[in-house]
Amino acid sequence: MRFSVLSLIGHDPHPLTGELPSPADRFEEVIATAAVAEELGFDSYSVGERHAGAFLSSSPSVVLGAIAARTSTIRLLTGVTVVAILDPVRVAEDFATLDQISRGRIELVVGKGAEAGHFDLFGLDEERQWDLQKEKYELLRRLWTEEGVDWAGEFRPPLKNVTTVPRPYDGLPRLWHGSATSLNSPELAAKHGDPLFTANAIQPREAYAKLIAHYRERFEAYGHDPADARVAAGSGGLLIADSSQAAAERYKELYEARVRQSFKPHLAGKAGYNTPFRTIEDAIAGGPQLIGSPQQIIDKILGWHTVYRHDLQSITVDGFGLSRPEQLETLQRFAEEIAPVVRREAPSTLWQ
């Protein structure tokens, strides 16, 4: 198993105190945490992209550029690059530049995004979101694998003999497909022989298992070697204590306040937006949140692995309102007490 740390760079008031850091302080926290993650032996650091809601992650390439300057070995991922609303030429240029600066450490996780509001912001029809995603992804792929591209499509002007510069550092960077609720992303990933990154953040395990099973079935149906199918899984946040009881006592008020704060009433009943695990006891017992003792968290990740057979596990430490010292404590405990056991029990050849 490999491990990644993800930040969506959330920027809303603390659910209990109401405190709100400045944007500059929040960015510094994210960049510094990436450097610590490298020191602790995490394999990658991922920055999300949001254009709506209480987030500061509208420009992940800029943030990842700052992280690249402070690190030297950790891989740099997006989570996700919202290709559906972006110009593939700009995406190709920005991330190839970052790939050169970081000397080949960039991998993109592409998707149509988890916030419906960004389609209106960019003047696009949300009803066409999957058509936008497919066309723009396939153009991006061509721009990174071909020179002198001739192309015509529906959602941007045609291209004639276009070679984007710079070129990626060492061939096509790995392109993951982010998947949360729809079979469309697993289908597109399978078609192109790409890896799948399932959100695994809000719904019960069975919902994500369905997406992964579809991906593996279709991956083979498209003629790819099943052994080449790579899967990554997110998680709904990480809170570590010495026991399940200690975790509930320490974090119950914080966890449940954050759940209330993040509830989206206009999306109530729509899969993938509001967690059904509204109490910390429910989250510990069966949710995609990693909450409890180190052994409980090990058992939960390995339980996912039994079903998902995933190579990469993503964690988040800045989603519940933990203080900076608590975030670093959490990262360190995960790196020292959890990661070594899971690596041993669920080995992976990813990034060897």
C-alpha cells in the first residue's frame, strides 16, 4: 500500500470556536504540511480543486508549484483537476510546466468535480457535464502524447497542428480518474487503461465497491491486462486516539459539529454530498472516516483493501478543524503506527 495526504484547502470558520485563519496562513499551513508529509515518508501529497463553497483550492497548480519548491521526492497529485470546466490546452501547459519544475513528480486525478456551482461559474451547461468531461479529457491526453495535433470538437475551437509546450518531463504523466457516484468515470478510465481513484469519503463501502467492480470488469473488456488495473481510495478524514472510547470522547463534539456545518440542504438526498454517518459512533463503526485507535484504523483500511484491492490510500488531516499541532501529531502517528503495518499486509508495486 502507498499513502497520500490530501487537502481541499477548506476555509470556513472552526465548527466550535468560529475562528477563521487568513487565506495566507491557510496556504502556508498546507504547503508546510506537504513538506512534513515528505519527511514522514508519505508517498504523495494531493491538492484538490474547488470553485464554489468555502475552499481556497481554485488554483491547485499554483499551490503544487509552491510545494514542489519545498520538497524533492514526494509525488504531487491533484484531487481532482476539474477537466470538465477547463481548457485542456491550459491544463496541458500548466501541469507540464509543473512536471518539469518538479522533475517528473506530477500525476493528475481528473474529474468533473464535486461542486455543481462551478458549471454556472464557467458558463457551462451542467446537464452536459459528462460530455464535457469525456471530450476535454481525451483532448488533454492527445496533447500530452502527440505533437502537431489536429482536433475538432464541440466545446472549444478547433486546433490545427498544435504542440503544447513545455512537453511533460518524461512522457505522459499518470492520469487517474476520480470517481464518487457515477459509472461514467470508471468507464472512461477503463477505456483508456487508466487508474481509478475512488472518493471513498461519504457513502457506505458498498457504493464505492460497485464503482470499482465496474471499472475492473470494463478494464478487461476493453482488452487491458487486469493486472494493470490500479485503484486508489480516499477517506472521510482521520482522527487517531488510543482507543475507540478515547476517540469518541476527544473528537465527538468536533466531528458532529463539522458534519452539521458542512451539510448541504439543497443537495439532501443526492448521493455523495452529505454523509449519512452523522454521529461519531456511526462513523467509527461503518463510515469511510478513519477514526479510532491505530489498530481500528489498520483494520478498516485492510477491510477496504479486501474489497477494493487498492494500491493507494489517501488520508486528510485538515478537514475537521484540528489545530496545527494536532494535524502534525496525527500525521506522525499514522506514519509510525499505521502505515508500516498496512504496507506489510497489503504490498503494492505502485511507484516502485
